[in-house]
Amino acid sequence: MDDPVLLTGAGGRVGQAILHGIGGAHEWRLLDREPLSSDRLPPGVTDDDVRVADVTDGDAIAEAMDGVGAAIHLAGDPRPEAPWNSVLSNNIDGTQTVFEAAVGAGVEKVAFASSNHAVSAYETDERTPEMYRTGDDGRLDGTELPRPGNLYGVSKAAGETLGRYYHDAEDLSVVCVRIGNLTEGHPPRNYERGQAMWLSHRDCAHLFDRCIRADYGYEIVYGISDNERKYYSIERAKEVLGYEPRDDSAEYTLAGDPKDGA
């Protein structure tokens, strides 16, 4: 893509994983509510490519969106325990602001960072912890209804629905990525659920690179590595986006240490 890619929430964990992995592969316009230090910018990106603004500021988002070819929307309150007033403003109103600005600027596609919390209430006492293990064949694949386990998850489900609306009403290409447990270097330590939904930094960067490059209409996909034990299907991400993850939590012990030969 010749036009820049707008990345909101560029200073956060997911944004930094993306920029460290594919920062040299695209032209970028970065947005965060706080200034970004030089070590958070990929090569070739300068302060002129950074916008400091709140995601609910419609004028600022419209200015940031002008002239870009695609957007990755990460900004929002990431706390699972975030209260309603915060997720309503930062996650729901902010996401609507981003979609509206994308349509107004004629942007082709938006990748929306949804979350495993949009479906976390499927993890009932009757199903856990067996559903996190290799013997369980149950998979969520993105066709199921949202079933959030907290208000943060509600806000992510709302963002997915906003994406559906803007695709149907405005023909905006939207992919919603239900991100798992992102950690760098190794899966979450001593945490079965986290290992089943592990997303490595390099797989995260590759997945969002495919969100920028692929052609799609409206999609919900799961953002995890190709873990042997998983309860999210990544087949749709592979089929539609061309996602080819390289990491697997089974190559590590439950303590997070690489196994022999990994």
C-alpha cells in the first residue's frame, strides 16, 4: 500500500508489537493520547508523522485520517476492569469516531482491535480448564454471538457491531481481531488459559500486516498464535487474510521456558 497506515494507540503494547515487527514495511501515521518517545518510533517515522490526540476528538481524528489508505484502531481503555463511563467514552464513542472519520476520508479498510473478552463468558465453570487443553475439540470461530465477561468486553462487542454497520452502510472493509494474550518472547507463565490464547509479538505484527494487505468485506477473526492447545479457531484468519503464524505455546513449558529442540 502506497498511502500511509494510521495506527491509533501506537504507544500501547499491541501498537509497539506491530511497529517493532513491521515498522519498516509501511509508511505510518501514528496517533496516541501521549507524545511518543523516539524509541517508540520505527525507522523513518518522525514527529511530523505523529498526532497527539484523544480518540474521541472528532476533528483531530478526521485530520489524522486524511490521506491514509488503511487504519488499525487500537486506542481505548484496555483494562478488563474498566468502568462503564470509561469504556463508553474511550472504547465505544472513540471507535465510532474512528469509523466515521475513515468513511469521511475515503479510507479503504479498518482493522479493529477487539478482544478475547468479547467472548470470555463462554468459558464456563463446566468447560474449564479442560477447554484449554489439547483433548478438547471445541472451538470458537467468530461466527458465534458475543458473550462478554465484563464491561470492557461489552465495549469490544459494540465495536464489532459498529464495524458491521459501517461495512453495510458505507461499504467500508472492516476486520475485527479478537486478540488473545499478547506476550513477548514466551507464552504467559503458569497460566493455562493464557497459553491456549497466546499471541507472540511476531505473529501479532504479521497478522496486522495481513489486515493491511488482504482484501475482505467484514470479518471477525481470532488473534492467537498457532498453539497446539487452543479454543479459538484461526482458520478464518488463515483463509481470508493469509495469516501464517509461526509460534506455538506447546514449544514451551508451562513455566514459559523453551522445551528441548524448540
